[in-house]
Amino acid sequence: MTTTTDAPTAVTASPDPAPPRRVPERWLLAALLLGTAVAYLWGLGASGWANSFYSAAVQAGSVSWKAFFFGSSDAANSITVDKPPASLWVMALSVRAFGLSSWSILVPQALMGVATVALLWATVRRYFGAAAGLLAGLVLALTPVAALMFRFNNPDALLVLLMVASVWALLRGVSDGRTRWLVLAGAFVGLGFLTKQLQVLLVVPPLALTYLLFGPPRPGRRVLQLLAALGAMIGAAGWWLLTVELWPADSRPWIGGSHENSILELTLGYNGLGRLNGNERGSVVPGVGGGAEAMAGGPPGGGMWGSTGISRMFDASQGGQIAWLIPAALILGVLGIVLRGRVSRVDTQRAALVLFGTWLVVTGLVFSFMAGIFHAYYTVAMAPQIAALVGAGAVVGWRGRDAAWVRAVLAVTVAATAVWSWELLGRSPEFAAWLRWVVLVAGAAAAAGLLAPRPTGRVAAMSAVAAVFAGLAGPAAYALDTIGTPHAGSIVSAGPNTGGMGGPGGFLIRGEGRGPGGFPGGRGGVPPTGVLLPGGVAVPDGAAPPGGAGEAAAGPGPAGGLLRGSEPSAELVALLEADADRYAWVGATIGSNSASGYQLATGDPVMPIGGFNGSDPSPTLAQFQRYVAEGKIHYFIAGGGMGPGDSAGSGAQISGWVAQNFAPTTVDGTTMYDLTAPRVQAGP
């Protein structure tokens, strides 16, 4: 049945409606959500400020509504972070309510994780039943990269929650054809745009395609409803973008990550097409992309961000984060669609499988071939699709196990998953070496049980338990390792070390002890013989990196660096706090991460010259000289983190001018310049 009105239809497309809720299911759901909450909240404080780049912006937004609105790195509003501020808003409101601490910053992220698991459970359960919903929720909760990012303060936690919400709303629209669900889905996507800009658009083609194919109304009305969803998306995101773009530039902060002080440039460049083709102004090595390997000796395809290609999600960097169940999800998704057979066009089960399947394929392909900045933790955006396809596809297949070919597909899926888990676990040979063999045996036993003619009773139960164990033991072990390990810095990785390169040149920031150059040693993935810079260029201990970046770019010492926050001593903090009310900024240093630690320790604004990479032209030398002349900055703190390609930028110019005109002093190993006491009359 189709309808041309906005009222609910009488469509009953799925012959297997979800059974009424029973007490055991409620208890299982409570155990799932409570267990997820405990896991994601456990030991959060051990990660400290986590990504101090965002924590500093949260602190700024908690004391200045202007900084809150723009997502400024400092309360004096010199520059913003390089993302829209929606995720910062949630954390800043928490800090306003509960005070500044790692818990007030990170607890909202963990609660977003619980909410995402609950929403995915509700979505899958509605169309496939209780068992499918619980399995999908469990898979999501135990995905290693999800256990990482829902305990971290990057924007990805809110992004994933909003994308799942858009899918939930769209599928409600497929169920009854009401326009309000399409509008709501569009609004969720728009809010996702204010969280991480163009990445949220990866869910848009699957949403639109699913409704065009399976929506109940007539084709023309479906198109109009999707246009309404597009309008809601534009409205939910456009109000902030338009406000920022029209706001006088001289009365707002510089747009971090842009070189023209434009939010549109940031959207389409550094956070947009640059991520795909690698031509990113403001990157660690600006203006280079897929050809960066020719310059720095990196791998082909993605340059210093790793090799691109269809196998990227399965390599040493990404495999242990997300790839455990990708083959199973694809196989089970196709199996579920085939088993729906010649059902009604508006069948909601088939629609859900197509939506989650196309979303997984689109996201996986974009991540696999993008030549610009790519980090392993981005793959958390694939976790809900994998979980939903595994939960729904497994249950649909189990219901159809009367057919020998279905049992064969299920058996092959379990066996392949166990073998793949054996391979992934083998990449970290010092981590639970026994587990890979147990998984292999469980997978073989489950596959054998599934091949039996219509497994029932005890055989069926044992086969199902063995199959779940074979599929989830590996990712669960990695997730538990992730939960038990503090994580800090700008580039983080889930699970034990696998020898992969988790970022540019192998930057993997875990919080369990730092090796040479301030990077984590041992399981962190950085060789103990030196620091790896972008492109995989090894720098021996004590040697200066190329490109004029200076040793601080790699992050040693209390001044922090390009990828981790500063760690000021009590004496240095007391010095910055002295007469703090007299200055707009108690200090200034190169790079947002270097500035972040000082700001979080003092609670006072610290100017991050050049933004995240130290390469943004903010402020210019002339602007900085004017601020100094007006007495707005107290100290310049040397040793900040400047990207390897910015030796001639404004940060380098400011550093040189300060060194020429002001006398240095050393406080606990950190070089300071009092900008209120020039050697001579300071000038250009």
C-alpha cells in the first residue's frame, strides 16, 4: 500500500514482527547498557585532559560565551579550533555545571556512547527483534575503536550518535511515510555537520537512496520529502555557518585551519576536499597529498597518512580498530537481503539492511581511498553499520537455517571470522597469545554445529554461543585493553601495539609512558631509537627535525609540541598566574597543543600562535607586535610545536622578533620572555 497523505499508512511489510518485550529481554538490555556505562566510565580520569587541544577550547567556552559560540581555543578569542563547535558545546556546558576536570569533559562522551548503543539497539530491535537488537548493541559496545572514542574528547563521539539518530529517524519514515521523520533525519545530519563538517555527509547518500527505493509514498512525494529533509539539514547547520561568515572578522576569532579566515574555506578545503585529494593548506606538511611520499619517502597513495587502497581498513593500522567483523557484516547483510526474497517494496527489514549496508560500503570506500589526513580512529564512524548488519543479518539467517545453503553461509561466515580474528590477534603476539587459538577452536566448533541438519536444542544453543564467542572475543579483548590504558594526545589508537602507523609517520599517542621525544614507548608504536616525523622520517634522539620545526615539533619536554599538550610545573603556573587579570593573554606560544597545557593549568587565556599546526597566519607579526605594545600579552613561551613545513610562517617570524627584542629566562627547563620588559624599545 502507498499513500499520498502525511498520515500513517497501514503497511505491514515485515512478516516477522518483533515479539512483545519480555522480562528477560529487559534484564539483558539493562545489563548491556549498564555494562557499557561501567566500561566507558571506568578510570576516565587516568587520561587527564585526553586531547588537550579540545579540552582547552572546552575550558575557554566554559568561561566565555563568545568562545563557546565560536569554539575558540582561548577565552580571549584569538583563534578557533579547526572544527565546528557542537561537540565542544556539550562538554563546555558540563564544565559550567560541574567545574573543570577531566571527568566533566569526558563523562559526556561516555554517556554519548551509552546513548548510541541504546539507539542502535532500539533501531535494530524494531525491525528484527530482541535478539538482533541486543547483539547489535553488544557488537557496537565491544568495538575497540568505539571503546576508545567514547572515552575521548574528540568530536567523533557526538558525530556517531547523530548519524545513528539520522538512520533511526529515516527508518521510521520508511515505516509510516510521515514527513516529520525525514525532517528530523535531516536535522540530525545538520547537527552532525556542526560537529565534524563534511564527514557527516557520508551517511546522506545511503539515507536518500533508501527512502527513494523503499519509502511508502508515491515517487514524487518521496522526492519532495527528501527536499524537506535537505532543507532541515541546511537549516540545522546553516544558521551557525552564516552567522560566522557574516560576523565582522575583526571582532571574532580567526577560523582555525583556514588561511583566509573563512569558515567556508575551512569547510571546503582543510575539512573538505583536501581530505579526499590531499591538497590541504594548513596540514602538518601544507599543500601535499597523495604525492607526499615522493618528498618524504612515505608509502604510495596516501603519502604520510598511509597507503590508500581497498585493503586499507584491514592493514596494521586500522585492522585491530574496526575490521574484526567487516567480512561478517558484508556477508550477513547480503544474506539478509537475499532471504527477504520477493517481499513488498516497502519491506522495512530489507530497507534497514540496504541502508546499513550502503552506509558501510560508502564510508569504507571513502576512508580507503582518501589521500588527505586520515587517522585510524576515524573508523569509529563504521562501527554502527557493522554492528547492525551483524545483529540483523545473523538473526535473519538463523531464522532461515532450515535451508542447507543458509547453514553453509552461516558456517563459512563464522569460520572466516574466526580465521580473521586469529590473524588480527597474531599482529600483537605479546598480547594474549593463547586467545587466538581459543577463537580458532571455537569458530571451528561453531561452524561444524551450524552445518548439522537444522541444529536445534542444545546443539543450536552451543553453536550460537560458540559463534558469538569466536566473533567477539578478539574485539572484546582489544576493547578491554583500550579501557585499561590511559590515552592522551592528538592521535590515539585502540588496543595493543600491532606495529602499524597510527598517524603521520607512526604517531600513536597512548598514555602509558613516553619514550624518546615525548612519544609513547613500548606498546605505543614508536621505536625507542628516535622520533618519527611525517612521512616516516626517523630522527635520532637529540637531533633537530628537518624543515625548521625544531625539537619541540615532536613534543619533548614540558613545553609540549605539535601533537601533545604542555605540562607546566607549579613554579611556571604561578609565574603565569601573577597579575593575570591585567592581561588579555597571560602567555603566548607556538601551536594550540603547546598553549593548551598552560591554559588548562592556569584557567587563563594563552594565545596559540598559528593554531593547531602553528601554520595558520594568526596572528601576523604586525598584529602580535601591536598586542605587545598595548600590554595585552605577558609572556612568550618558547619551545612550542610548529609543523615541519612552517619555518617561514608568522610563528617563526614572531619567535625571531621576540628573541631579538626580549631577554630570555628559564623556569624549570622552559624558556620564557617577559613581553612587558624589552631589552630596548621593541619595534619591527
